[in-house]
Amino acid sequence: MSDFKDKVVIITGGGSGIGLAAAKSFAAGGAKVLITGRRANALDEITATNPNIVGFAADAADPASAAGVVAKAVELWGRLDVVVNNAGDGAVGPMELMTADRIAAIFNVNVTYPSMIVAAALPHLEATGGLIVNLSSTYGSKAGAPLSHYAASKAAVEHLTRCWALEFAPKRIRVNAIASGPVETTFMQKQMGLPDEAIEAIKEFERNTIPLGRRGVPADVGEWIATLARPELAWVTGQIIAVDGGLQVT
């Protein structure tokens, strides 16, 4: 497994879940990986047992931190090959309970922050003929009644992916997105703030709705993120790839 030898990867929100699964896959293939998250202690625990992974504390709610993430990776390893915009935020609930601040926060993390990461990374990715992978959701294209602003932010991510693929193709930078289905992570507790009983009800509904009969695990999506960086997929750009057990086609 040396597909990624000498490659340098940034993964935002890489301290758990899908981001961590992707980081481990890249690292196993020989890449040097910079993962970001808000809790330095949690990142330190991960990097202590993964010599190819380095943690860097940065808050995806703060667009001003984006340039520092890119600068850190280049400082450490002198180049940048892959950017994975994985950090995310969301909310579940009726429209009448949404506030302007909460809507702005979702778009800040899901749309503005990835844009600032990409802006800072562009010259380095151009130098390597690099790759950007954005994390979307099944609900970036599938309607979900209580998910309107989260879904809208992911729809924006998908269209950014297509537009960036066209804009950056002359720079030899590919841009794709993974539209993930429901995965066993802490997203519903930490980002969406749902109580345990609501989470269990949602999980049961999803298990009964997903054609393959189960929610995903982080590696289901993380492996696809790494796969997009393999040399065999060098002619793939501007694509939104659904990894969701068939949920998108229901």
C-alpha cells in the first residue's frame, strides 16, 4: 500500500468519524496527513499512535483559521496534494424554530470555511496537480423536511464542486464530492444537539429506509475519499458520488 507515498493531505474535522477513517486510509498508503479539530487533546491521542498523522487545532466555525491550516501542512512537509473538506455543521427541526444566527452558522462551517481552505490551498494544489474532495450528503439532492438549511448548505457544496471542477481544471486540480448517507458518528449528538431518544428514533427510521438495511460506518465513506486520490481515478472530476446504501434512489 504505497499509492500515497510522499503525498500530503489536509482533512478538516479529522479527529473522529469519516474524517478520521479517511486519514487512517491515506496514512496507511504512505501519505502525510494533517487533521484539524477544535480539541487539541483529542487530536494528540490520535497522532500518538499514528506517526503519519499530525493534529492541528482549528475551528471550522472561524474562516480566519483556514489559511493557517494550509500554511501548517506546507510548513511541515513542503507541499500539498489533497484537501478534504470534511468538517460540518447542521440542524434538525421545524422552520419556525430556526434563527438567523443558526442558519448563518451552518453555512459558515459547510460553505464558507471550505471555500477559504480552498482559496489558501490553490497555489499549492496547482503545483502538484492536486485534488479537492468535498463532503456532501444524500440530502444535498434529496429533500428532507426537517433538514432544510443543512440540506441547502450541502446542495451549495455540490454546486461549488461542479463549478470549481471547471474553474480549476486548467490548473490540473480535480474536484469531487462524496454524498454520504447516514453514518454511525457523533454528528447528531455534537453538531445537531439531538437528545438520545430522538437519535434512536431517527436511526431506526433510517435502517428501515436504506435499501441495504443498515446505517454506514465511517470507513464506508472514508475509503471512498481516499480512493478518489488514487492514480487510477485521475480522469474523474466534477462528480458527486453517493455512498449511502442506496438511500438516494428511494
